[in-house]
Amino acid sequence: MSINVFKLLETVLNEDVVRNLATAVGLSPDLTRKVTDTAAPALIAAIMHRGSTPDGARSLFSTIQSPDVDAHIGKQLPYLLGSTTDLARLEATGRGLLQKITGDRIGALAEAVSSQTGASPLTSLSLCSVVGATLMGILKQHFATSQGLVGQLPTLLGHQAPTVNARLTDRIADALGLGSAAMFGSATLAKLKDVSAHFDHPAPTMRPVSVPVSPLAADQPTLAPRRKHGWLWWVLALVVAALAWLLLRSCSTHEQVAQTPAHDSAAAAPAAEQTASAPAASAPAASEPVASAPAVAASAPAAAPAPTVDSHLSFTVDKTGVPTLKATVGSEAEKQQLLDALKKKFGPTTVNADITVDPTTKPADWLAHLDGLLPLMAQPGAEVKIDGTHLELSGTAADAKLGWLDKLKSLFGPTFDIGVFNVQQAVADATQSFRAALAALSGNGGSCAGADVAKVLNLQVVNFPAGSAKIPGSATDDLRQSATALKSCATSGKPVQLEVAGYSDNIGNAQANAALSKRRAESVRTFLVAQGVPAGTLSSQGYGAERPVDSNDTESGRFHNRRIEFASHAQ
């Protein structure tokens, strides 16, 4: 029931993956490997600490099983590293998972890893996030394959203790709030054993074995009678092999004669002889003469790369109950299934559907629940977004009085993460991510590289009131911290040149949106300058609904598009 998580992580983070990861984050492969090797025992120690109480183990197991964790990360990581967008999403997912495990200690961990390896705190945070997402994916894959339960988790974590104890340093342990490395090693293993004893340990359900059982594998009392006439079975097997060989040769010769022109018969003869010799070479394996023929194996197509992108479905319903729908699926068959369901419900011309087929897209599991979604597609004012197994409701679909949240949770089951978009929670989550990243950026001497600073500042959210350019109270503390970081760079002789850009969603008049987005950008610039940031390092501009980062079809998409974005200028 246990695994060596370190070895599995090393297999996933092989030389090619580390080389690509190094290119993506701007480090040498050797330094990238050093950071991941430092992060691994730190993160596993944090996971062990999290699982060292019964409630913590339950919470940890729930996090592992959540839709945010990708059980196929081992196969998909090489493809994710090839896309800047996919890598950014992976980092954000990993950072969110680490927040659940370590609380508010992510920044301290990144700074400790930076101090121990020499990489910048921000890059250390990025790599820790990737390693964290990978570790959780490995655990999820293991529990899915072995059908393990929460009771097996403490034991599995305890088996990682020898490697953690050998690699964990006092600096890292202190950053995680674990005390010294020695204290952690001596206490945690005993706690994990106590937690393991707290849970029941039912035997895992055995899956059927697809390999047929040989007659010779029967109970011992039947072996003697079968051996008595064992020579007869071999004779029959050889006869069958010989007949198969003759049949294959006959078929091969027939095909060569039928397909080869008369003037090519001489050239075809050696090929026919070579084809005929293949069954003869496999004759000793009498039980499967056909399957072992090289000609058959050679004709098998190469396996296609595993899909890496989540399927997508979003729709909005107008006041008359007519939906506008966008979807991305992995095959024409899935597209046709969706179209057929829409035509059956709404007729052939009523629905405005934009459906894209992309072979890199994972199977759309939500298609199995279309019958339950179709009534919601006729609910005036409803907005729904599905990415993979994450389903988000907004508009009238989020109205508690209508009960759609409970209906869909019952329909889709626990494998789907279903919720209502909540602006306050989105702002709180963004604030937590921003402050952790800013702590990493400021630690160990700090970084004043324009791209690094802009990347961190863009994690904060300035959620302006509708139609207003007044900075909300929820954003002032984060903007003050942003100003402190920018002033520090300017004071050290490394001023960061930034454009403060304002963007809007596509609701309303385009000209008015552009003007409002510019006023909001100017408000942020004015606030930062008032906090002491040199005015000459900041410019402002409004772009309205240009360059959306999400779909404007849902409330969360419009929330993401109404943003302040910092862009670095070459100095």
C-alpha cells in the first residue's frame, strides 16, 4: 500500500523535464535541480506535519482528492512546460495547494529555499509550486490506483520519514514552523503511527485480473493427472502452430500475388520469403503464434500524446430563455453528442453554439450529465462555466432560492467541484497569493527585475465599485505593500519602470469602458506616487475591453477582465 514518493518524483522530474523547467524559469538546469531537490523534502515534511493529526489527515486526504490535483501530472508535465499559460496555471494551482498545507508560510519557505540554493525567492516560489502540484498528483494517482483510503495515508507518509530526516535542514524546518529538523524527525513519525491507529484499515477491494489463468496454475492435487498426458498437449500445440504457420504463409503469398504487378514478381519473392519466415521464428511460443509476428507489431500506430487541456463549457441564457454556448471538446463524436442534445432540447436553429474540437483536450466527463444541465440552459439569466471537473454558477443559476447548486451537486456527484462564484472569496484568495509572492520577491536581497516585479504585482486585485474609479478599501493595504517594494528598488538604484494598465469587461458602451479603465489606472498610479514611488517610473493607460484574459460570458470571467495590470518597460 506504500510507495517511495521521492523516487516517483525523481522519475517525473527527469533530466529532460528539469531542462525544460530551467528554460521556463530562467535558471541553469543544475540550479533548477538543486532547488527542486531542496523543495521536495521540505514539502513532504509539510505534508507529513499536516497529516499528523486525525483531522489534519482527513483534510489532507480531501485536498489530495480535490479536482485541483491532477492525478496524471506525471504524463502531462512535459507538455505543460511548453506553454507559458499552462505553466502559469500550474504554478497558481501548486501555490494554492501549498497554502492549504503550509498556511501562511509559503513566503518564508521560498526565502529559505532561496537562501539554501542561491536562486531568487520568486523563482524558488515558482519551483516550489510546481513541485508541490507534482507531489500531490503523485499521491492522488497512487490512491486512485490502489483504491486507498484515508487510513492508509499516515502510514504512507511515515515511510517517507527516513529520506526526509536525511535531507531536511534546520533552516527549512524553521521556515515551515516545524522546529528543528531533529525535533521534527523524532516526533512526527510517532504522531503518524498514532493517527494510523486511529483509523480503520479495511482491506482494499481487489480488482479483477485481466490475464487468463493457465491450467498449470491450478491447485496442487490436479497437477499430477495433468502432467501424465503433458506430452499430448505439446503435440497439439505444435500442430496448431504448424497449421498457423502454413495459413499465414498462404495468406502472405496470396496477398503478394494479388497486389504485385507481373513485372515486379521477382522483387516481391524475397519479401514474401521474409514475411513467411516470421511465423517460423515465433513457433516455439506455441500458445500465441499470431500475436508475436513482427509484421503485426510493426503495423501498430505510435501512441498519441496524452491530452493535457481541460474540456470547457460555458453558457449564458438571455431573458427569453435562449442560451449562447461555447465549448471545447476533444473529438468530433463529443461535439456531435452535444449538438444532438441541444437540437433535441431547443430545436435546430434556436441555440447559438460555438463548439471547438481540439485533440489535446481531455474527455468531457460533463457530457454524461447533459440531461440535468439542459433545463438550466433554459433558465433566464443563468450563467455556467465548466472547466474539466470544476463547475461554477453565476447569474440566476447562483440564486439560492432556485436550488441549482444542490441539484447539480446531487447530479454530478463528488468527483466534480461545484460552487457559486463569490467576489469576496476571489479577492481574499488573490490577496493571500499576492502577499506570499511579495514576501518571496522581497526576501534574500529582493529582485528588482521588471518582469519579476510585474508578475507579483499582477497577483493583487483592485476590485473597483461599478462605474467608479475610487480605489476600494480592500485594495489599499496591498497597494501600500506594492509601493514599498517599488520604493525599495528605487532607493537601491534599481528603479522599476512600469505601465499601470486598466481593463474592463465588454458590458456596456465600449467608449465609456475605455475612459473608465483609464481613470482607474490613473487612480492606482496616483495612489502609488502618493506613497512615495517616483512618479517618473510609472505611466498609466486605459484599454477598455481589449485583451480579455477570460470569457466575458460569466461573472467570474468579467471579474478577471476588469483588472489593473502592471507591465514592465525596458529601462
